[in-house]
Amino acid sequence: MSLEVIQPGVLGLLQDRGRFGAHRIGLTNGGPLDPEAFGYCNRLLENDAGSTAVEISFGGSHFRSTVDTFICVTGADMPLTINNREKPLWAVHPVAAGDEIRLGFAERGCRSYLGVAQGFTVAPSFGSTATVMREQIGGLRGDRLQPGDLLPCARITERRLYQLLPEQQPHYQNTVTLRVIPGYQQAHFSRLQQRRFFSHAYTVSERCDRMGYRLEGPAIACDIDGILSEGICFGAIQIPADGQPIVLLNDRQTIGGYPKIGSALTLDAARLAQLRPGGTVHFAPISPHGAHNALHLAYSVARRQPLKERHLD
């Protein structure tokens, strides 16, 4: 009983909430680039919050169900069809054995999450099913999905058909503002360089992936060329020798030696991961206290967001 991968699309990866507590042995977190969309996918399906789903980048995917179950797709605006009938995103849909599920190419945003009732049943690696291709761990074999792969899932015959109303759904745009929490190395950037960083727009380069987003814009200078390699947090903004910022994401290396001007707020880094090359990024400073409040407010709103039950088409 499974979903069969007919065409995985540009990049399909099995992900759960992420791999934590393994930095000491050199393993990074992995997990969904957009935790908000991933979380809603599981919440709509009434799954455990960390249940394994498929992260689909840019779209172009095709699956065939061999089991009766329920699916949900959240995230980027990828046209969803079941047996060639268009279906809404951010909603739960029943599928039967033999049904064909297709996702077109993203019109806005670039990451979507395909979940099934009770999640995909995959053996964890180092405590998580999150796929990290560089380390060849997680997923089915530590790699992207391939045609012919079978994604095991349970037969489920009852689920409420929840949906997230359009006015409650995130709206992905081609411009994001990253709120930046200062770090202890910020003092190595002069006031002029900090002002340049926070007052200019940057463009997402072609060199963006799950490790991090390289940006292009006014070069930022630092009074040190490098530091002793140290642990790197999610969202850290490195400034390499060319002065072009790199925002590090889920599959980042666990240590690094570039100076860091600060770290992006996790809420905003998720929106950054929905940008395609050519998207625009602005930076804005935020205090640790302000970041703490922003996170608590966002989580409180998400938990209280009501889900509406709908009837079958």
C-alpha cells in the first residue's frame, strides 16, 4: 500500500520535522524549508505534527495511489489534479487505489508539501526521515525520489475534509523582508557597511538550494577575512570574501569560518525559501526580544487558526 512515483518532478524529497541533536557528529537538520506549509499539511490531515511528507520543489510531479487514503497539498501555487480533475490546495481530498495525482509547475512560490493520512511510513535514519542528499541519509535511500519509487502509507477510510480558507492561506510574493537578529560578529562590520546591508535590496542568485540562498547586490566588507570554524545556526547570514551574503538554511554545513553579520528570523527564512532566482530580498534589524515576541505571536495565531470542514465535490 503506497503512492507510486511516476514522475518526481524537479526535486522531490521525503521530509519530516527535521533531525535534531546530531550536529556533534556532523549531521545537519534537514526538514521542510517551509515549516508553516508543512505544518498545515499535517494539521489538515489530522496527523502528528512531524509526520513524513513529500517536499516538492517547482512542481511537475505525478503519483499513482495503490491504496485508499486521503491527501493534502499545501505551499506554493502548484495546480493539483486528481484523475485530471482540478482540486484546491490547502484542502484534504480522498483518493482511491488507481487514482492519478498530478502537480503542475508552481505559479507563485516554489515549495509544496504532499502529505497522506498518518504520513508516509519510512524507517528513520539517526532519529529522522528527513532527506539530506549531501549526507545520503533519510528518505528511502538518502536521495531524491525517482520514477518507480513506492512511498508506503496506510489504508485510511475516514478523515474529515478540512480546508484552510483562502484568506487564511499564506500568499507568496517575489519580494521578502528578512528580519535579522544581530550576532556577536556584527561589531566587525562598520556602521557604514551595516547601513549598506540594511538599506539596499538584494537579488536571489541562481546558486540557491536547500543549503542556502546566495544573494547578489552591494558588497559588504568586514574587517576580518575569516574566523576559526564554529557551529552555524539556521538562518545565519555569512559574508564571504566577495561580500555577497549567503543565508544558510536546513541543509547547511554544521560548521563554517565566514564572518556572520546576523541571523534571519526563522519565520522569514521560510518565506525566503519560497523565492525563485531573481526574487528580491530586503533586510531589517530586529532585537532578540522582538524576535522572541514575533515567534510566539506567529505560533499562537497558527494554533488558533480555525479549520473549516467541507463536503465532497
